[in-house]
Amino acid sequence: MSTLLDTFSGLFRLDRYYARRGTSRSPLMTMFELAVTIVVVFLPAMLTNAYYIRVLENIAIFGLLAMGLNLIFGYTGQVSLGQAGFYALGAYASVLLEQRVLDRAALDTALTKARAADFAVRAQLEAGAVDFIASLAPADRMRLAEAMRQRAKNQR
């Protein structure tokens, strides 16, 4: 049993964390966490009521969203609206796919609007980049072009 615990500790680098704190990991706590993980994994298979399964799905989705936001905002400090956009796109797609009869015209319209919005955003970004580069002095433009060439060369 200790080899299993050592494997999990080494896998998640918890041994280093507890060594820095000067404490040791309790085997009882590890067993509790393992038991909770097993229950969470197998609980949907044991439930028969669709309401409870839907509640568990929502908990998992919002938990993943919260962990992603914690990673982006908390650890890196970056402001990102892309995650909210992908969450909204996934929600919209799941509603379309849950309908009994898939309305191909509505799906085609939604995809066309999303494609047009993507092109519009890309065009605005490119126009902003061109405006920025046009506002630079010629020497700064040369430095930017050289840096971009060097970066492209390093990525090959």
C-alpha cells in the first residue's frame, strides 16, 4: 500500500511540497482523497434520476471553469475573455445538440454568424496591427521586422 501512496505522491510532487512545509503527508488523508475520487468517478453510474445526473454535470462543468479561471487569473495574472467565449460557444452548441430534431437551417445560420464574427474580429486585429506599425518610426519598423524574422527563424 505504501508504494501506491508513494507513486501518487511522486506523481503530483506532493513529497516536495510537504518537505518544504516540514510536515508529512498523512496516509489517512490520502486514503480519504482516494475514496472521494472513486465515489465521484462512479457516482454517475449508480444514479438513475436524470435530475441528479444533470446536477453532477453542472458541478463538473462549473468546477472546470473555475479551475481554468484560477489558473489564468490567479497564477498568471492574465486577463482573458477567450475562456468565456468558448464557454458560451459550448453552451450554445450543447443546447442545439440536445434538441430532439436538429434544425439544420438554424445550425447553418449560427455557424455562418460565428464565422462572420470570427472574420470581423480578425480584420479588426489586423487593422489595429497595421495602424500600430504605420505609426512607428522607420528605424523602429526595421527593428520590429528583424525581430519577427528572427522569431520565425527560431521557430523552425
